[in-house]
Amino acid sequence: MGVSCGLGGAGVLIASLMATSLGDTVWPLVPWAWPVRMSMLPGIYLPGVILPPHFKSLRFILEQSLKGIIPAAVFFTMMLVGGLVWFNKWECGKTYD
């Protein structure tokens, strides 16, 4: 349980660093950073939201969206297939009710 809490805490800290300009190049490789970065992109369309200057161009938005959507979709697909295999093999045993 301690390892899970430690990894979760480290992931939150990594995600907060990825929200700044420190993570501009490596955030697609860190799953904890995906929700943070992808949630920042729609902020361009909200009035009154102060964003970093490099978030102003449409090209940057499209590049960042593709960098986030592709790894997230691949990871989701791998987890879905792995979960289906797991539950089919180990959780669908005989019931003795």
C-alpha cells in the first residue's frame, strides 16, 4: 500500500511540473501529465483565462492535442484489451451457487 501511495504522490508532483513549460517536450511520455495538459488546451477559448504566451497559436494547440490524444488512445486500448483478457481468464471461473 505504501508503494501505491508513493507512486500516486510522485505522479501528482510530476503532473504539476508538466503543467509548466518544464514539460513541453516530455509530457506525452508521462501518463500523469495527459489530463493536465489536455485540460489546459480548451482554456484558450474561455474568456478571462490567463495562459502562457506559447499557448496562443493554433498550430501549438493542434500539435499538443495530437501529442496527447495518440498516446492516451494507445494506452486506453492496451488497458482495455489487457482488462478483457484478465477478466476472461481469471474472473470468469465456475460459480458454485
